[in-house]
Amino acid sequence: MAAYFQLFFRETKVAIKRWTDVLTGIILFFLIAILFPLISDSNKDFLLSIVGPIMMFSAFFASLLSMQNMFKPDFQNGTIEQLMLSKKSFVGLVFTKTFSFWVFTSLPLIVVSGFIASIYFVTGKDILIVQLTMFLSTLTMVNINAFTAAITLGIRYPGALMTLIITPITLPILIFGSKAIENSILGLDISGPLYFLTGMMMLSLFIGPWITASALKISMD
Amino acid sequence: MIIFDMGEYNLYVWSSVFISLLALFLAYYDAVSKHKDITRKIENRDQ
Amino acid sequence: MNLKAIYKYGSPPNFYRFVTKVEPWCLYFGLLLILIGSAGGLFMAPEDYQMGDAFRIIYFHVPSAYLSMSAYATMGFASIIGIVWRSNVAFSVAKSVAPFGALMTATALVTGMLWGKPMWGTAWVWDARLTSEFILLLLYLGYITLHASIKEQKRADRAASLVAILGIINLPIIHYSVVWWNTLHQASTISKLDSPSIVGEMLWPLLVMIFGYMFFFVAVICRASSAEVLVREKRSNWVKEI
């Protein structure tokens, strides 16, 4: 158990040292979301109608860019091989790594999303729903991104390939996430999309590390 | 020629037919050319 | 079930010989069925009372869509076998199915658009079935691209197989999406349990077309996977005898 905490602390130190990488994702999310009210006619109805898709899209895009740094530096300096050789469960270590990545790149995003939602004229309880949706979907997306980053690990310039693999798997999450936010703003029933998002999150939390570990093993030899 | 006429949907139906048959043909042609390439390569190498 | 027989065909030379023998039969039979089905569907079936002649696109749209899903199921199943039994033959089959499946998915999408435009006024709508079929196309393209990007054969096989297996979950979503959600796409006309909601003279060409496409699919896979097996085994002795 202590080994997992140790890994988490190590990831913390790495994240602090490479704070520019961590910040890139957050700034990208902020920029994309802020750009839309600025460049369009910012009347309330229009903004309220697009806040759902914009939030999901910005989160998706920001995660696309930051995921390239998930395993690459550690792959290059041999850390991943060390993790594979250790006595602890590799799947558990991968889970810790993925979770710490989420903590540093997505948790600030969730906090910021509340602020951005208020710029889109979202009020009161809906802001909490936006943050909840962000929480559920970023947790799912980080597992999917981990798998994709792991599987494209030896390839030069994997950018387009990663997008091609990630999009089909992430699309349902984006669709249901924006539907949840839209329904909440319109006052409709939000339990349907939220149940789906929670289900996907649970599924990805269990399958994600396992399938990422398999992908890493494949990429290693 | 009457049976070939699909009324106002002529364009849509016949282009669907064309595209579907084209796809089938391309799939088979791709498989056959892969097969030919590899058999030719093996024969060249063996003789 | 005789497991020994399956293991026998799992070996590359037996697989190659079996597949090369089977292929012409499947090809000609499949083409014959497609010819009969097209003639029946395009010329003999009566006009639909609601849709006029445009409904004839169904004779190409439905087999393509059906095959796009069966091909993916084949690819996923072959990938599982390849990973579990480390079988080169299984990976060859999976790799050969991918381009065919992608073509079928694209055809299904395009013929669907050509059907939708005159019928419902719109070529595309982001409802559940169309979106998940589009996702299927992306899955195929991702598989093909991933396989092509990794230089080493074994790694490419296993990495791409993971993607294929992960995408299997899309298949029930496509199939049941018209049941679970209210979509623009119409519900199934043929079901295993109920009697079909389509009249006999319109039904038989559809079934003939589906079977014709399936045999054609088998023929294409035979040819492509035999080529793939040759590529992988080109240094071994049994190849020299052919």
C-alpha cells in the first residue's frame, strides 16, 4: 500500500517540476471556453444553449494535448520498465499513475469550469451540475487517454492516430455530458445522462488501468 | 427501359447501386492484388 | 464439437490450403446471389406505397450495414483468439477484415445519406444509430492506421487487437439504438422472433442480398487472409511448395 502512496508523491514532485505541462492543459481549457462568448454575440440564450457542448469540447481538447506527456517522459527515462519489474501489481501502479495525472490536470479544470460556467450566464444549482459533469467525464476521459497514450507509445508523431483512436470511444461521453448540462439548464430531467456518465466512469475506472497496463506491456517489448 | 426508370428517385437509387457495387469490387480487387504481389515476390525469390 | 479439427486449421499451411479451396465457391455463389437479389429488388419488387422507388436502396443499404457489423464482430473475435492463443492465422484474418469492414461501413453511411436526402429531407442527423455507425467507421480506420504505424509485426498485431476488442462494445449500441431511443432511423424490419414487417415479394430479395454479401465477404476474407498468411510465413518451408 505504501508503494502506491510513494508513487503518488513521486508524481506530485514530477508535476510540480513540470508545472508548465500541467498548466498548458488548464490554460487551453480556459482559453477555448472563454473565446466563444468573446467572439460571438454574447446574448444570454445563445450562450446558455452552447455551454454544454463547449464545456465538453474544451475538456476533451485540453486532455488531448496534455495526454501526450502522460507516459512519454517516463518511457524515455526508463521509469515504466522499473514499475513493470517491481513486485507490486502493475495494474495498481498504472491506476495510481492515471489517478495522479487526473488530480493534477483535471481537478483544477473542474474548479475553473464553475467560474467559466458563470460567464456563460449559468446560475445557481446548474453550476454544480456543470462541475459534476466535468468531474464524471474527466475521470472517464483520463482513463481512455491513458490507454491511447500507452498504445501509441513507440510511434513518432502519434498525434493524428491518437485522435483517431480516442474519438470513437470518447464520443458517447461528450454527447451525454453536454446533454446533462443542457437538460439541467432547461430544467429537464438530468438523471438519465448522469446515470450513464456515472456508469461509464465506473466502467473506465475498472477496465481502464487493466487495459492500459496491457497496452504498456505490448509497447514495451 | 421502363423498369430502369425509378421515377424522381432515379439519381439516388442508381448512385447507391453504383457505390455499393464499387465498394464490393474494390474490396475484392484489393485482396486479389495483395495476393498477387506476395505470390510474385515469393516466386521471384525462389527462382 | 471436434476441437482437434479447429486446431488443425489454425496452422498456417492447412489454413492456406483450406481457404484457397473454399474461396472460388464462395465468390461465385455470392456473386450469383447478389445478382439475383439485385434483379429481384430493383426490378421485380413492387413499389412501396409510402416511399416509391427510393426504398429500393434498402437492398444495398441493409446488407452493407449488416456486414459492417458482422465484419467488426469477426475482427474482434479473431483478435481475441489471436491474443489468447498467439495465433498468427487469427491476426491475419483480423487484419484482412478491417479494410473490407471499413468499406462496408462507408457504403452503409453513404447509401443511408442517399436514402435520407429524398425521403426525410436531410442527408444526416446526429441520432443514435447514425452516430454509432460513424463511430464504427472511426474504429475501423483507427485499427488500420494503428496497425500500419507500428513497424514491428507482433506488436502491431497485439496493439491493434486491443483497439478492436475495446470497440466491440459499440456493436450492441448500434444494433439496439433504434429500440432504446427514439431515432430518425426506422426500426428493424427483420427480427428473429416476430414475423417480418415487410411483405414477401419485397422480403426475399433482401434476404438473398444479405446472404450474397455474406458469401462475398467470406470470399474476400479468404483471399486477403491467405495473402497475409503468406506475407508472414514467407520464409518457411511449406510456402516453397506452392
